[in-house]
Amino acid sequence: MTYRLGVDVGGTFTDVLLVEEASGSTWRAKTASTPADQAVGVLNGIGKVCAEAGIELSEVAQVLHGTTVATNAILEGKGAVVGLVTTKGFRQVLQIARSYVPGGLAGWIIWPKPEPLAALENTVEVAERIGSDGAVIRELDEADVRAQLQKLRGRGIQALAVSLINSFADPAHEKRIAAIAGEELPGVPVSLSSDVLPELREYERTVTTVANGYVQPQVKRYLETLSGKLAEGGVAGELAILRSDGGLSAADAAVHAPVTMLLSGPAGGVTGAVWVAEQCGYSDLITFDMGGTSTDVALVQGLSPRIGRETKVGDLTVRASSVDVRTVGAGGGSIAHVPELTRALRVGPQSAGADPGPAAYGKGGTEPTVTDANVVLGYLPPTLAGGEITLDVAAARTAVSSVSEAMGLESPEAAAAGIVDIVNENMLGGLRLVSVQQGFDPRDFALVAFGGAGPLHANALGRLTGAWPVIVPPSPGVLCALGDATTSLRNEAARTSLRRFRDLTGGDLAMLLTELADEAGGRLAAQGVERADQTVGFQVDVRYHGQGFEIAVDVDPAWLEDRDKALDILASTFDAEHERLFSFLLNVDHELVNARATVTGPRPSVAAIILDYGDGDPAAALIDTHPIHVSGSTVDAGVYDRAKLRAGDVVTGPAIVTEMDSTTLVLPGHAATVHPSGSLLINPLQEG
């Protein structure tokens, strides 16, 4: 028998899921993250789950890993020193950027513009020019290239990015510069914009290429270290990394294009949530992943996550396909504080993280966190992670008391309730970003809650959004690892083809998409996925002629079968989406801007959980009663062992459902029904 591992590293916990490939049986483990060296926490988790399954590490055939290494390198400003090569006249492309400032009307006054990832002093120009049609206007001056690269060598750069104007039309000059850089800057990794993002718009192409170079050395170092330690521990299997768009990439390919894994961690959770919702019979859902440091939310329609063409990390926005995940600085470790000036309670975005963590963890933390508030309110049992963490209730009360004293409140419980209410409102803002502000009514979607802290707040978020049912999957704390383990290998090819529809035929479109599919499919075949096992998806960027922006439209391969009608169908699909987003249409010709083909390998199988049916009474799972504070009063809540619940059991609130990696709170006036797949479906009780 062989096994594969899904591994997700969060700011507080590292989650591991082991899958036996023949039967689909699973084992789960959760352990503390090790921020100083994430590989240590990963190996701890792998060792723990393999011990529970009673197998040797050598039996693991694949390690599928969602990581935040690239994300953290950007957020913490700890990436490489990047040198940038541009066409003469375009040296300040990153400094000019786009004339957009976040914030309100006074944003331009108070917004501190972030420094580009490649400094101006590390940016050089070379003599060359290619036209937008691919014609060579000025030949590349190789002597000038060598002179400029020698300047960068003296600057001590650790990575090189090459982004020449119109290189998407002809990459020859960029490829020649890469060859020369191999001679002048030996050992320095080179990122070419024609490889990273072969599309028009020089700023987006340049900033994405520079970001790729910025994180590349750190990603390479981490993956090489992890691979080495896995091998030392006896794991001889392949290491694959989750991409931002929810697909997998071989470790070598991830090192080459790390910009595609900036949202690697959150994407795994969305993939896992889709799998769970499908088991429960729901296809439209909002995912709600609340961990120790942050909360990630995304919207899914028809079991397909919304894939965006931009990836945002902090102040950085790059052009790379990613699941449209929005992140809010709210988690179990978010710190509550009362500013001296306003005396108004604030929660986050600062986090206690994994070290020292919340005061309740007993590791030296003293500041009040959301977890401490939940302990004070009685929502959390005294142990977490299957007994690995014992909560210090007294320390939690002491920490939260500092808030009640600062605000003049009568009790720690009152302060704790305020902390929980505020963090719920903060997370509601994130949910609205992916629903209401995108033109979707959250009441039309189920809410899938996971992460270590998600099920504790899910019932309240369902009440705030009107999204029912709230689905709490089995082992919600390790759902991201499940997503990693059930993800397919994926590759993408893209090309700019700026043509008005009147100058384009359905045959032209079909030929372009077929060429891109062959290109991406070839790279996937090189990673071991046979052509016969590949699935192809198409997407194009379309706009009205004269517009400065475009909308991504998925192309059904069936449209291409009737080539006379393909463009008409594409145009009407674009019109419908344009009207949904902006409430108007234009009576002008349509224009194709970019085309993409995404090729995906077969999806690994995981055995679905099928519970035995009970009689609807959860009394056999009741292990305790515990006082909780809700809506300003104290009530007794039943405490249930989730492992003892059976299909059809109905847990009526107030109730607490405990398991190894998470705790679910069912509020008064609500009930959780156990689905045969093991998920809890929380709905409001019918009045009257």
C-alpha cells in the first residue's frame, strides 16, 4: 500500500492529512507551527500522523504541500535583492506604476507608497526595441547588455528579472539576455517576463516578474531544505506544491515560478471546502477559514471557485491566476486592545501567533486574544488538538480583565463578548467583499466553516450574513490539508492576441486555444501526467473596443465545435457578465485581449465518510454540560463528543461540539443536523 500526505502550514498550527491511496482512508494530525523554520513543524506533523496510522515514512509516495513561504517573504520584506533589466526609456516602470491610491478621497495624503521590490539603483536599461506586432525595431546591443549586467554584479543582486517592452510578442531578446546573464552573473536565478507573464501591459508584466525573482531564492532554499529533511526522515516520495489557483505544481516547477504560489495556503482550504459541500449536496457556497492569525474567505459557484487574474499580498498586486480569496486580519490569536486616545475596543490585526500565542495557551502570552475571549465565555473546552494543548482558564481571564478594566466594564465576560462581537464584524466585512460587493446575495449560498477557530464563530456569521446552512466539515481544523491532498497537478499557458472580433474567426480562436493547450499539456506531461489523463479548460480576456480594462470569460470547449457561432456566443456571454458587474452595455465591437489554457491532471480520490444512522437523539454523544455566556446571560450548554454522533442526530443549541482539532458552537435558537457524510449542518430553528 502507498500513501500521500496533504500538509498545510498556518501561522499557528501545521495540519497534516494522510491518505491511503487504494482505499481512500484518512488519518489526521495537528501540531504547532515553527515560524523560525517551517520544515520542523512539517516533519513533526508528518511523524505524528504516520505513527497514528502505524506506517513507516518510506511508505509515503507523495507530499502535497500548501505553504506561505512566498507570501511571508513579501509581507515581511525578506525577499532577495532583485536586479531589473528593462528596455531603454523604461527604467522607472515600477516607480511610475499605476495611478491608483487605496483609501478614500484623502488617501493620496496619508497612504505611504510602498517601495518597489526592485530598487531604482538596481534597475538598468539596455538598447533594444521590439514592436507590439513582434517586429524588431532595434537589435539587441549585446555589448551594452554585458556592461549593464556587470553594474548589477557590483550591486550584489541575488536574483535577476528581465522585462523588455513588448517581449510578449517576441521573447528572443529576453532569452538572449538570460543566456548572457548566465555568463556574467553565474548562479543568479533569472526570471523572464516572457515566461512568467507573456501578456501586454508593461507594468503588470514587470512587477509580476520582479515578484517572481524576489521570492525565488527563499522558496528554493525552503523547498530544498524540506526535501532534504524528508529524505533524511525516510520519505522518498515526490514533493508537490499547491498553486494559488488551486492546482498542484511539482517542486521544481514551483521553484521556477514561485509567483504562482503566493496564495498557496488559502487555496487548499477552498479546494477542501468544495469537496465537503459536494458531499452534502450543495454547489454554491462561501468558504470561511478562520485560523490563529487570519481569516480567508472565498465564493464558489457550481462547485467552481472564482479564479481571479490578480493575486494580492499586502500592498503588492501581481498578475497571476489565483482563487479569489480575501484575507482579514482576524483569527484566534488576534489581540484585543483599547487605544488610550479613543478608549474604543479594537481587535487585530496584530496576532499572538504560535509563539507565545494566546494567554490561555500557557506559553507566556499575556495579551488578550480572541481565543482567550472564547475561553472566558465558556465556548472552548480546557483542551485543544486532541489534548496536545491544555488551556489555562485563569490566565485567559486575567488577560481579558485588562480590557474590561480599561473600558470600565463590570466583568471579563462583558469584555470577552465585545471582543467576539467585533471580530465577527471584522470577518463579516471579508464575507461581504466576496459576495455583496461582487453582486452576489450571501443568502443564496451555504457557508462552509473550517480552520481551527472557524466552527466556533460560524453560527454567528451565518446569522449575520443569512447564509444557511452553515456547514462544519469533519476535522475542520485540517481541511486545508485535505484540500492539498485532493488537488490535481495543473499548468497554464497564456498569450496576448489583441484582435477585434470583426477581424477574428471562430477558427482563429480555436487554433489559438489549441496551441496554448498543447503548450501547457506538454509541461504537465513532463511532470508525469499522460495526455490522455489531462483535462483542458479555456479562458479569454475580452473588452469593448476602446475600453482600458477587460473581463475574463470562461470558454466552453463545446462553443468551438460550431466555429461560425463561437464568437457570437462569446460576445453574448461577455455582455451578460459586463451588465451584471456594471449595469450597462456598449454598442461597439468586442475585442480579444488575452487567451489562456489550463490543463489539469486527474483528481486523487479520498473515501467519503459514511456515518451509521441514529434515531435523531444525540444523547449518546453528550459528555458534559457547561455554562456559557451568550446575549448577556449565562445558560447551560450541552457538550457533545462529535465522534459519537450519528447521521440524522440533531444537536439543539446552546451546545458545544468537540473534536480533536476544533470546537463548534451552536447558538440558542439554532440546531445542527448531522449529515451522513459527517458534516454538521447548522440552521435556525423554525419559529412557531
